Amino acid sequence: MPNITLAVPEELHEKMKKHSEIRWSEVARKAISQKMEDLETMDRIAAKSRLTQKDADEITKKVNSNVARKLGLK
């Protein structure tokens, strides 16, 4: 099995050391696996979509604008 190196902030590392009973590599492995499943699902959905990138960009702008308005940022 290939290995990867993961950098975490010092503060997080200190917190992790307090729970040495946890197999942190397994936690990371499961999180990466779940993220890949999510991405594969999105890819399957996107492959069936008739939206163009331009359509998606326009929808994104509208959603961002509405969210900003509701949060009082606009």
C-alpha cells in the first residue's frame, strides 16, 4: 500500500497526541475514501447533465449573490 505524508498545524497535532488511542491514519484513510465516493457520485451526475459550464457558472453567480444578500454582505 502506498504511503502519503500529511502536514497538520502544530495546534492540531498537539490535540491529536492527547488521543493516542486513535489510529489517525485510519481516520484520514476513511475521510479520503468518503471524499472520493462523493466525487465519483458527482462525476456520475455531471456526466448525465445537459448543463454547459457557462450555465453552471451563471447559476453559481446567482446562488452566491442570493446568499450574500441574505447574509447582509451586499
